[in-house]
Amino acid sequence: MLCPKLMLQKAWKMPIGWDTEITGNLKKEFLQWFQDLKILEEIHISRWINVTAENLKHCTIHTFCDASKEAYAAVVFLRLEEEGSVKLSLLAAKSRIAPLRGGTIPRMELLAALVGARLTNSVIEALNWKEVKCYYWSDSTTVLAWISREENWSVFVRNRVQEIRKLSSPLAWNHVVGELNPADLPSRGCTATQLMSLRWWEGPKWLTELPDFWRHGNILNEDTDEDEIEKEKLKSMKSLANTENIVQCNRIYSFFSKYQQIVRLVGWMLRFKHNCLCTKEERTRGELTSSEFHKAELKLVLMIQHESFEGEEDKKLKGLAVFVEEDKILRVKTQIVNRRDKEDFRKPMLLPSNHEVVLKLIEHYHKKNLHCGLQILQNILREKFWILNGRKTIRKVVSKCVICKRYSSKRLEVDSGPLPENRVRDAAVFQITGVDAAGPLFLRGNQKAWVLLFTCAVYRAVHLEIITSLSTEAFLMGFRRFVARRGRCSTIYCDNGTNFVGAANLLHGLDWNKIIKHGAINAIEWKFNPPTAAWWGGWWERLIRILKDLLKRILGQAQLLYEEMLTILCDCEALMNSRPLTYVSESDQLVPISPSSFLQDIKEWSTPDIDAIDHNSLNRRIKYRQNLQKDLRNRFRNEYLGLLVQRTKCRDTRKLAVGDVVLVGADNCKRINWPLGRVTDIIPGKDEIVRLVKIQTSHSKLLRPVQRVYPLEISSVSDFLPPMRVNHTVGIDSDDKETFTECERKVSRAGREIKVPEKLDL
């Protein structure tokens, strides 16, 4: 009968009068329900339940309660166990619709439990069964907690719980999973056809099992929602003046970040209690004394123990000799109780490991003792307290100290990415080039020179040029000589040297559309490595190391003329280009591949000897030469590129996210001066591994590799995470090349550091 009740409630909500006919969907719903009533003629429920005075002791009554947003209901079944079989019979059922103003689901479930208790009581009185055992079932763990716990609930909950406890025993209430609760159907309503198919009046099948199943089976296991239960607890103030019990501060210490603030709060509360119990003349005034502070700390320890332990026999204290002192504080009995020492050291106060006040206590002593280490801090705390799992708890607190993190945090490590496509493809020599400068070299006559090293990214060939300064103009002259001898490259990799950046900016400023149109020359693509990421250019830094070793062994302390140095560099270039790229284990094998194998492709303008050869021999010679080049490139692919495998993977599992607070590492200043920054963007490579991040400091925006970032495990308040861009190579904007002023080191063109005087007298 729930469906017509719900339809009547919907009609009450409609803005129509008494004499107005109902139309629309509600009318169709009512007519459909009226037609389905004929199906109910097929339902037959026996009024005889086979209960006699002899088998009454084998009977139990089971009441099921459930609720929904629209209604709540209760169903009473009889379970008769006789001659090895179990029979279920429907005794009574009742459903009620929810009030118009509505209510929370837990409150509706409580109303269903109240209806169930009342209905069961009326059935027992009607049948005069005083000794029959009753079971009450509900799928709401919140309602079961309200019934079983003697707490000061709100008026609505308290009045109904009192009546339920009066009509039934709290121990008789059990939990049932919602899918197995037969009261779910009358609380939601159904059509006659659904009722016939479900045969709901025959009772739940699981109730025919043995009692051991439905008493201790899985249907009784469910976690309770403590937050939902606490919502109906009456918020009342307990008078400190009228009770000697432990003050329930309603976890007010969670609003304070420091341990001393919590102790002072308890101290002022105890003073208020004292002043309320004494006369005006005996009241204490002024700041808290050391004695009051000590009493407040003892009271706080007592509160923590009552919240965390159930007494001396608590399972958490297994293995510890715990006893209660006269001050009602749990203490640990040590083997040095006979030593002449402080009482707190001989019998330390017991504290849990997971209480928030204990964590703040450890943090307080850590900062008070100059951010001391784990062992020293543990010894200091041992003077008064015994903390369960103390070493592990102290380590957890110390590891979260931001100041200590500035000195102990480790940089992130990531796997090296695969080589870009233009470094492993078939290309002309020096088509993909890396460039860097080395020096200075000291020449005769107090002159200086620097070496420009150009290296082929594919075949590892080297070209050396000498320049007399690190200016943009000098680099452009050396670059022109390189292009004139080796050909024009398409891509140049380099670091963020001012001369390289200046040359790139000058070239970018040209009208390349006009140049391409008239001269068929494509613009050179400049790719700069991120700032402070020297290892990104490791493929030319290694060659610079080889060049420096050669010059040290050749020159020693000698100072050469410019022409002599140029000659030496040409010799070094030839020697470096003849270095083997592959390994040959036996003498009868082929000559190892070297960069010079790809450089000795000399084209002569005059060929008098070849002119005398007939065309057929010339064609055969050209094909032979092409086959040699093809074989050489195949050897390079198989013997060199095939050995470029990925190294062992990094085990660092930490990941950066937008909003993380980090330290930005630098080589030219101390760690204490490293600036703090917030990650504003993360830039992954094509393999989805993040190797670059953008960081916002107090002065500028920085682009840094993750190896220069030291996470502090502090998240910012940023609520958004921008989509990550997949870029394998990074074009650096002018804003990203800014450096932080805290660690900036200004140098002259010669490389000397420029120091600003502390005081300038004019």
C-alpha cells in the first residue's frame, strides 16, 4: 500500500483544489496501479503458522527495518526450526511515507527501527508470546551505533533511542547487508508484478541457514561512519568545577599548531577551575607560573592517555610493564627504578605514537634543541616520556621539518631519455652540430685565445677553430670559417653562453623569407640546453675533455704564437677525428670505424688522370665508390649505433607536480642561500618522463632540469593542474633564462669575478 500513499503525497504537493481532477502522469500512474490490483488475487498467505505450545521454544522472531528518501518500513518474520527443517512465516509489515519536510537517511532509518520495535511488541502482545527470542535487523550502522552507545544524543535521536531501548534490548540489534534486507522492498515500493516475481512474503533465504551463519557471517561485518554518528551528538559544555573526570576538550588542540600553545590553553582552563572554586581573595592572577605549566602538562598527558589507551591491560601495551601512579598517569616500569635520579627518568610517562599532540610535542623539542638529530632527540624525550614506536615516530616528525629539509633533501634523478631522431638518422657530416667554447689559452705577448669546438652529432667528428675573444662577433667569424670548410649545418645544439645566444638572436633578426626566396638557404635551427644542465651537452663536453688532455701533454707550460697554436689545434683535430668509435678484438678484422672515415670525402676540381679513363671504367669506379660508402654506413649502423643501449634505470620514484615547493640548486652559492620556488609547469619528453620544470621564485621565473630541483614535500595551495606539453626539445624564452639574484655571479669577459664594494666613498 506504499504506492497509493506516495501518489497521495504527490497530489498534496500539486497546486490544485479539492474539486479539480488530477491529470497527467500522476493519473496514469494511479490507473496503472489500480489495474495491477487484480494480480494480487493470486497471492495466498497462510494464516496458520504451525506454532504450538510444544514447539514455541524453537521459534524466533526476526524484525527487519529499512528506509529510503520516500518512505520507511519494518517487516516481522517468524522462524520455526523443527525436525531439521526451517520454515519462515510473515507475521506483520508496516510502511510509512517520509514527512514532507524530509529528513536525513540516518534519521529515516531510525524511524524505521522505531516502527520495527513497536510492531514487534504489538505482535508479541497479540500472540501472548512472552518467552520468545527476538532479533532486530538494520542495514544502517549509524542507527545501530545510536542504539548501542549511551551518549548524549540530540533531542530527536535521544527520544527515539530511549523508546527503542525500552521496547527491545540493544544486544538484540544486528546488522544486515542492504541487498539481503527484506525490508528494502516495502520501503521503496513496487508493482504487483514485481511482488509476484520476488515472492517477498516467503522471507529471506539466508535466514533458513544455521544460526552460526547469520550470527557471525559476513552479513554482520560493516564499518561504521563515525562522522555521521557524531553529527547527532549533543554539543554540551562540561563544567570543570563540578567534575573530577577527564576534561573532554572536543579535540580543541587540533586548532593549535604548537605544543606550548596547547599546554597554555589547558593551564588557563585549570586556573579558571581553581578560581571558580575559591573566594575572590584566593583567586590566582597574572601569567601562568611554572607550577601551573607543569600541572597543565600532566593534565594534557592524562587526556592523551585516556583518548588512546583503555587502561593497563590495553593490547597496545603488550610487552610493557605499565602501572598507574597516584596522579592517575600511566607510566612505564623500567629496570632502573632503584637508581637515584629524576622520577620521570626512572618511570617515564607513556604516550602513543599516532596522537597529534604527541607529534607536536616531538616537533617542539626538535626545534627547542636546535634541530638536533634523531638519536639526540630521542634521548631528550626519554628524560620524561616513553613513546610507543618512538624511533619511528621521531623520524617521521624530523623528516617533515622544513628547515632540516633545506640541508637534507636530495635532488631528483630521472632516466636519461633516448637520443633525438636527428642524432641517429643518416645525415651528412656536420649537418647536425654541437658547439661549445673552451679556454682561455695563454699565447705569447700576454694574449689570450679560446677554442671553438664543433662536433657532428651523428658521426662524432670534430672541427676546431681559434678565436681571440668570447664576443658574439668573434664567434660569428669562427662560425663562418667552419661553414666555409665543412658546409652549412641545419641544426646547432649549444648551451646558454652569451656569445651563442647573441649569434642566434642576430640570425633570427634577419628577413629569412627574402633570403630563402633569392638564395635557397634555409635558416639554421638553434637549440639551447636548459640553464645549469651541463650534462645535456655531454656529447661535446667529453670531446673538450679530450682536447684539454691533449693540450696539457703537448704544451705543458709553453706559450705559443697564434700561428703555432693554430697548427697545434689542427693536429689535435686530426688526432681526435682518428679515434676509433668501435672495438676490434682481432688483428685480422676490418679497420675500426672512426670519424675520419666519413670526412675523407675529398672532391678535386681538376682530374687529368680520370679524363684518360673511358666511360665504362668511370661508371664502374663510381659504382665501386658508392658501394664502399654504403658498406661504411652499414658498419656504422651495426657496430656503433647498435651499441648505444639504455643504461640502468634510476630508482627515484618521487614525482613533481604543479604547486610543489622546492629548493633551486646552484653551483655558485651555498645551500643555505639557495632560493625557494614553486613549480608552475612541468615539461615531459616524448617518453612522458619529466626532465624540465618551470619554477617561480620570489624574483623571477626559472627553467631548470629536475636534477637541479630539491623537493621539500610541501604542496602549494594551487587548485589547478595545467595540461602537460609534450616537447622533446625546449626553446628557451627570454623570461626563462633569468637567474635568481641571490646566487648570481657576475664575471668579466676574461672570466674574472666582478665584486661590488661594500662601501663606496665618493
